[in-house]
Amino acid sequence: MHEMPDPEPPRPPLSRSQRARATAATRALASSRIADLDALDAAAAILMIESLRGALDDTLQLLRECHEQA
């Protein structure tokens, strides 16, 4: 018989600012997905990349914060 793994303990809910940060990262990703990359000039492409880099960095920081809270 297979034993069920122990369920993870519940994590504390995200704070209002953490939810806002997650939402901002989600929106940055969504806007990059709908962009017509062929139509972007170099400056617009750089801005999109920088936006995604910032969103990724903030998301990783948010994950670290959540891990520390648990």
C-alpha cells in the first residue's frame, strides 16, 4: 500500500503589498505575451526585457519572503 505524503502546513496568506507585487508581475508577463515582437523597435524590446527582468527579480524576492514566513 502507498502511504500518502504528509500534507504541507498551510502557508500564511499574502499581504496586500505582496498580492500587488504578484499582480504586477502577472500583468508584465501577460503584456509581453500579447506584444507583436516583430513590430517592436530596439528601444521597445529593451524596455520589455527590462520590465520582465524586474518582474522576475521581484517575484523571486516575493518567494523568498513567503518561504521565510512559513
